[in-house]
Amino acid sequence: MATILSRTRWTTTQKGFPRISGRLLDPADIEELVPHWPAAGNRTYGPRPTLAETAAAIRAWRRMHIDRNGWADLGYPFVIDQAGRTLDGAGTTHAAAHAGGHNFRTFGVLFIVGNGERPSAAARAAFRSLGRHLKANGFPNLRTTPRDHGRLPGESTACAGPLVRGDVDAARLSFGTSTGGTTPAASGGTYTVQAGDTLSAIADANDASLAVLVKRNGISNADLIRAGQELTIPGSSAASSNDGTRAGDTTWPGRPLPQVFLARSNPFRSTAGAPLDNWPQAVPASHSGALFEYIRRAGFTPTSTTKWGHEELLRQWVQARHPAAARQRNVLRHGNNGAFGNPASIWAAVQVVLAGEGLYSGAADGQPGPATWWALTQRMNGNRNAYQ
């Protein structure tokens, strides 16, 4: 069942809504869990926030709700962070203030994510566990299929954002007898295949690359897996990131990557330290291996330490994120001249990914100049908590 951290883990203030008369809830009236996002801009709250970082973020939103909105407290009954922690927010005894006209029939759940950040496997599992826990402990009429904030009747908000909404649409947040698809692997990194599972669904639920999952488990046909088969999930843990990274796994630079770019430096270097040719010259030499290390530690495997190996690594990474690449996996292989079969088309796909995350506003022209590298640097800096 769900572990719900008490309110005292993030604040010493008392719950505010019980002080207001007429807001006592009837548990039988609660029908839905409603996912939210904070609309906090193009930043990253994962992959492994500390409890102190999460607590500070919640306190800031509580203060905003009180000072700007005039509410009695934080508006959300529950909060879930990227490490999979569920925290008690406004509570479940009195109506909070997460969605006008719906506060007496629903519980709002805030995912602590940035605008371009998808809830992690651990966060999604925490949401499902919370739903099952509430339904079994006092809220029997809770529906097992959630609706996000913007889809409640009479609401026109963009909350909970396209990535959270995508998880709602794909039933990754449903918590009935079918628990939102495949259950994420527990700490230890293994998953036992259940009847009806597909390898692509297992990869998606665990934020893993399908290609890496196939390779790590020696699978010859990704369409043929059997119930009871035990799979190793690369990079899996109870606090995995969207990229599959884990704390302490990497040689990340000791300071944030600079966002002032120096000319005539190369983003990749071989293991011997020699710069590789024919790559964009827009990244400081002191961090020339950062992108290579970032992607490798995200669970992707280079085929070699040559320029072609690095190109293949970038191809694997963008394949897992580009919306069209998931349907064109064979096209991304080296030597194929299809939609993603050459370096320019790979970099164009990278630019599409970054634009979708709100980090890049230029053209998807396949020419990764300073604007593209600035966006990549923002993305990598946003995930530095995983490496500290």
C-alpha cells in the first residue's frame, strides 16, 4: 500500500481548510483523483530530488496560494515528487482548493514536474498506489481512471500539461485491476513478465529504452516474451529519472555546464582524449565529453568510442524521445538514409525534442549551432541533482 509522508515532513504549519466552516467532506462523495502540474516553467525537478528540495518547493507553492490566491493553505490534498514520494498536503478531511466546483468530489494530486518533464516511473507508481490505498481505506467510490485538471467539466486550464495528460490517456495512472499497465520494477532492477505484457509497455512503464532492454536481456524478438520471464531493467530503481539515471553513477562535471559557448571546441572526445572531427564546434572543451556521458549514463550503450559510436549513441537517445522515431526504429540505424538515417536528420530530431520541452525555439534544420547546445546545456544542468 501507499506510504504517505506526513505534512510535518515539509512544514510546521497547521492545515488551513479545517478552519473554514462548511468544508467538511463526506468520504462517500469523493469520486476522482485529479492530476495537476505546477506550471513552473522549463526546469527539471528530477530525477532524484532530496526530501529537502521537495519540501522547499511545496512551501513556496503554499505561500503563493495563500498570498496570491487568498486560500487558507496549499490547494492540493497530496503531492508526489519525481523520487516517488507521496506527501500529505491539504489533507482529506476538508475540501481544498485545487479545482473550482470540484473540491467536494475530488482530490487533487500535484506532480512536482517542470513543463517539459514527464512524471517518472516512480512518480506514476506512487500515484497508482495512492489511488488503491484511498479506495481501500475510506473512499470506496473513488474511480480508478483519473481525469486531469483541464478535463474536469467547466475547466479550461492547460493543467496538467501534455506529458501528464499523455500518461492519463495511456492509462499509466489508472489504478484498478489493471494497474495502469506494467508495474515499474522494484529497486534491484528486475521485472517478472505478466500475462498481456508487451516489451514496449514494460520499457515505457520503467522509463527504459526498448533497444537497451532487448540488448540487456538477450532478446532476439521483441514481440515474443512470455509470462513468468524475468527481465533486467537497466537503470531501474525506486528513484529513477526520466532518463534512467541514478545518483552516483557518473562523472558529471563538478559545476554546472556554462551557457557561454566558446568557438573551436568539440562536444565529443574519444577515450584517449583526442577530439573527434566533423561534429559541431560550439561546446567548451572543458566539458566536451558531457553530452556523451549524459546519454551513456541514461542507460544507452555506445557501439564504439569513435565518432560513429557517438553518433549511434545520440541516435539511440533521440529515438527514445522523438514522437515519430518510436514508429520508425529501423530507420534510425546507421547507414540508413531514411528520415533519421544521417547526422543532420538525427540532429533535427534532437531539435524537435528540445522544442517540445520548451528549451529550443529555432528551426529543426539539423544544424546544431549555439542555440541547440544552449538548450541541451539547460537540459543537462536541470538533471544535475542525479549526479551529486
